[in-house]
Amino acid sequence: MTFVGRLDKLHHHRLETLNYLVSQGVQLNIWTWDLSNEYLIKFPLLESALRGNAYGKEMVRVLAQSKIVLNIHILSQPLGGNLRLFEIPATRSLQIADKCPQDWFIDGDEIVLYKNNQDLLQKINYFIDNDEERERIAKNGYEKLVRKHQYKHRAKKILDSISIID
């Protein structure tokens, strides 16, 4: 189980969720590039899960080596929509996320969404033990990414919207 992302005052909810998982015995690998030690002091369990910095190519390597990757959005994205939503399926890893716009990836088929910490823990335990289902969803997420979520798709959408305005 892997998490890659910022851990600072804007992401206190991430620290709480990650701390909960570690307290429940989840073997968690936390990678970050922005860690505020003043916040980590409040969550001493996380220290044993910290693996180092991962950004750019190193982040892609970490994601690709992970069976399950957790995506916890910043609170200012109430519907979801960070880049990690696309980076994780690009590496063919299973993504478990707190939210995702409905028309981007389908819950249970291309991504796994969780409602709260208990639901997250239950889903992690399920997918750790169910390789076929985990691999199926990860594969579907990758295929949807290739089919619908490449930069060429975004550029076409922008150009189409501009031609509507003219």
C-alpha cells in the first residue's frame, strides 16, 4: 500500500487518514516531497512508514511498483480532480481514492472510492487479498486513461469549445 503526496498544514486530513491506517496495521509506504516535521510530531506512528522523497520520475517508479495506491485529495477539491487520478492508472496500479468526478472513472470498475476511514481499511484489506479483482480494476483504469484521458483528448475538447464560441 502506497501513498505519494504532500504532508503539511493544508493536508492535515491526509495525516489523520494515514495515521489511522498505520494504527490498524496496514503496511503503508509513504512518499512525499514536502513534509512538515511540525505536523509529523502529532502523528508519531507515521515515522516508520516514511520512505523518502518521490517526485517526477521517482514518483512514477514508486507508483508502478505498488499494487495499491491511495489518493487523498486536498480539501479545496471537493469533487476531486488532482493529477494523481491520472498518474496512478498510468502505472497500472489500483487506485483507491476519496473522490473522483463521476464521468472520469467508474467506481468499482476503473477506480475504487472510499467513504470514510473504516470503509478505506475494509477495501484495502479486500484488495490486498484479491489479486484478480485488484488487477482487473487497475487494468480497466489504465485502458480508460488511454482511451479518454490523454493530453490529446483535453486539447481536442479545448479546441472544440473554442470553435463553438466563434
